[in-house]
Amino acid sequence: MRDIPRPDPTGDLDTPEEIAELVRRFYADVTQDDLLGPMFNEVARVDWSEHLPKLTAFWSRALLGIPGYQGNPFRAHLVVHAQRAFTPTHFERWLALFHETIELGWTGPNARRALDIADNVARVHSHQLSGHAVTAGSGTAT
């Protein structure tokens, strides 16, 4: 997925600009992924010009405590799930891409917190939607 060389991670996710860059890089890969791309592009029909700022606001609140995010991530996934079911494999792939994006771009306490939050989001949403919780770091569902 990554065809552009990227420097070794040197910074943390400690500004809204860094978080926006994480979101941009990550979802650029997601939209091109053979498994996840169709869920976002064909089923959910995501308007990326609207969705990327919302995702940036979510992560800015989660990592930096910046107010501004309004939304219900589970409800949004439930609407998509009703159209085409999510499987644990979807969440495993999402999590693998997220880990890869962080590990190629950032290091530090907020980067580690972002990984922990993503692990939890994938585990909870997978369990709620498919009945199987994704186990962080293992690439498997329980």
C-alpha cells in the first residue's frame, strides 16, 4: 500500500496538524484496501471532505482533549453493518493498517495511546457487531 518512502518516525501525535496527517495517511490506505475500500466507498459512500475533519476531531479529542468532536462512531458503523455485515476480518485489517500507519510515522506517548485506543475501538465494535472481539496485536478474533 505504501509506495512513497517515508522517514523514520520522529515525532509524536501532539498537535492537531499531526493528527490530521495521521488521519489522511491512514484513510488514504483504507480507501485503496481490497477489503476495507468497498465498505467505505461503495457501502457507506463516505464523503471524505466531510469525514476526514470529523475523524481528525475525534482523534484530537481522544489524544489531546480538544473539544469539537460530535458523533456516535458505533451508530455510524451500525448503519453500514445493516447494509453489509462487518466481520472480524474487517476490524483486524483496519487495526493492522492503523498500526502500520502509526509505526511508519510517529513515536511517543500519544502514538502509543492512539494504538491503545484503536485496539479498544476495534475490539468493542467487532464484538458488538459480529459477536467476536478482535484481539489486539494478534490478528485474530475471539
